[in-house]
Amino acid sequence: MHLQKLSREEIIRKLKEYASEDFEPKSGKLFTIAFEPGIEELKEIIFDAWKMYAEKNMLDFTEFPSAIKLEKDVIDIARSLMNGDKDVVGTYTFGGTESVFLAVKAARDNFLLKKGFTSLPEIVMPVTAHPCYEKAAEYMGLKVKRVRVNTETYRADPDAINEAITENTAMIVGSTPNWPFGTVDPIEELAEIALDKDLWLHVDACVGGFVLPFMRKLGEKIPEFDFKIDGVTSISMDPHKYAYSAIGASIVLFRKSFYKMLSQYANLRWPGYPIVNPAVLSSRSEGPLAATWAVLHYLGEDGYTELARRILNARKKILGGLKELGYKIMGDPTVIIAFTSNEINLFKLCDEMVKKGWVFLAQKGIANIDIPPSVHLTLTPVHENLADDMIKELSECTENLKSIPKSDLEEFIETFGLMMNFLMPTEMDLASISRLLSEIERYMATYGPKLLEALGFEKGLTREMAVVNQMFNSLPPEIAEPLVNYVVIELFRRG
């Protein structure tokens, strides 16, 4: 082990060196996971609050009772936004996935209390629901059924969800909006199903919870999705998205205290201190919670309404530009726009825009349910002043790509993907999965370095992702997922 001691100056220099290839979130040129309001004073408030509470540990709220006061205030604000009554309770977490984990645990335990351990609990959700539900299911022993969506609106199809429900269903899910396309699922219709069949309905408002209420205030026609609707059991919402807090901020709300009790973990069976964990993590810095409290009160209702107005202005400009360029808009966008094209290689388009400093998210699509590849744009207030510049450079990239024919490599990847999809069985049992993973392990041991070279990763992370995205779009998930795991492990191993 070589643990080198560095001076303060050397540490700062090294950190700046590591960050030299990072994109700048404040630039406004990221349409991805950077939620930038464009208010510099806000950053100062956030980090002042964070530093003030950074060394306080939420694990022991008897030692640091400020955690109780801060969390209560933040939860009360979220409850009010979601039209919850006095019985609605919640938990502050460090991210949307953690919030979903708590909701899934509560739904699973609620199911087991009713049905016993006679079957594997299931989550039924649209294919557009976030993968964190599958991650939670993998950790906690549930099964997930993904079902089709309406490919005209890209909203959840209540009939498809209803058809997939069985006596083993523990939870159904709707999103407001979903991440791929920014469309709001029909929560009222899903709630009718949940009430009729006595099911847990979780509303994923991680994206929209802190912005859709303010867009509605500005006259946007946002469908109802909160606790006003009988049948909604829990809601997740992320302050580190459209509340513009520091990263590490999410909330899960439960319709009643008993459901929150099922989400928590308590242990008094050892000789140490009593353990009561409202969240998945035990030790948690109070810093992100204090930052969230600070930003909510700094902006207030008027501040959030104004920021929502800026997003709507940006959306109007960008939608107009995309339509003029001939792109097809997918569904009815809210704070996310997704677009597709039959003429342009969208994976190459994202690469070309990166060269100009603009970062988009490429989305692979699902061919067998008629969802084409697309480009995802997350809209934030800072984009209001940059929308025209982005559309101008997008126009240039679009025209350039129209004249470039499909390469031999693209043709090969598509053909190889078709062949692998044809050979892959539609249903895989545990033995089949084991055989597949064993084959992939042997293949990676022999050909892994050549694969990294072919994808452009032999010297580290590359900005040219078109071939990578094309490959993952073409291959069946059963093969693509182990491959992407291998690539990520190697990237972090090599540094």
C-alpha cells in the first residue's frame, strides 16, 4: 500500500487536474442530470448550510436533534406540495433510488403481512418506469413485470398494467413524469385499479414533484397525480432535481404512519445502542438535509414559480426548433423533451453535439414494442437564454449527418444484434442465466481487452459513444448488461 502525503496546495492541484475533463454544470450546456437554476447566490446558501451541518450524523438524532427539526420542515413542505393530509408522513433520503427502496420494502412487507410467504411478490409497472425498481427488487427478492406503454402518448397503459396483475402483485407504479420521455402517467386510472384490487400504488414524482405544482400554477394542464387521489399509497420526489438542492436529497411520503413503519429498520437485539434507521443508510451527514432546508426557504413559492416559468420559455423555444428541423417529438413533454428521427443516427448526433460542448442523453429504445431510439433533453431554467444557440448548432450537426452514409461497422453491429436477439430465448430460467454468465465470463477473460479497444475504451473514457450506444441498442439486454458491467469495472479499475 502506498498512501502518499500531499500538501494542501498539491491536493487542490490534483483535484483540479482530475476535474479537467468534466463538463461544467453551471454552463447550461448540459441537458442531462445537471439541474441548474442559474442563480449564483443559491450555491452560496447551499454550501454554507452544508458546511454548517456536515459533521453532524443523522444516525443519532438524539445527539443531533436538529435533524428532526430540519427533516420535519422539509417533509411538511413536500406533503403540502403533494396535497397530503395530516396523516401523511415521510423520510428524507440521499436519492430517488433510496426513496424507492423504502417504498418497495414497505409494499413488500405489506403484501407479506396480507398473503404470507406463499409466493414471490411482484411489481407491475410500465416499461418507462425507472430501473431502480428492478434494482430494489433484486436486492429484496421481488419479481418485476414491465408492460407496454401507449406508443402515441408514451404514457402508461392502464389496461396493460391491469392485465399483468396477479394474486402475487404487491405494487404498481406510475411516473410523473417518466424519465425517458417526460410524460405524465394516468395516475387517476392507475389509482382506480389499485383501489379495486387492494394494491399499493407508488407515484414516482422524483422528477416532477418540485416543479409540476408550480407549472400548474402558471396554467399548464398537468394531470392530477398526488394524495388528492384515493389509491395513491406513496410518492417519491427529489429536491436535488427541481428544488435545486445539492446532490443527495430525496423524499418518500407515505399515506399513513404504519406504511412508514414498514419501511424502517429497527434492531434492539445486540448489546450496543438501539438502532432505528428511517432510511437505508445508517450514518448520514446532516449537510445535504440542511442544504435542502435552506434552498427551499431561500427560493420560496414565488422563486419556484419564476424558475418554472423559465423552463416553460425554454421548452417553447426548443420544441419549436426541433419541429423545424424535422424531428419527431415523443409524447407530451413537461420538463423533459424526447425526440427521434428516421433520417439521422441519433447516437452520432449526440457525439457531434458533444464536440460543440452540448451534452444530450442518448436513449436506446425497445424495438419489439415499437419504441425507437431517441434523444433525451432535461430542461432547466438556465436553458431559457441558451435555447437559441443550442438549436442553431443542432441544425448544423443535423445537416452534416444527413450527408454521411451508414458505415460498415454500423451495418455489422445491427446485423450482429439481430442475430443475437433471434438466438436469445424469450424466457430464461436460472440454469440458462447461469450458463450465459459462465460463457460471458470465459469470453471476457479472452476477448475483453479487444472489446475495450473496439469500443474506444482501451485508454480510458471516450467522448465518442455512438458505437457503444449502437451496440447496446442492438444487443439483447441479457448480453448487453454483463458487457456494460465489464466495461464499467475496467474503466474504474484502470482509472
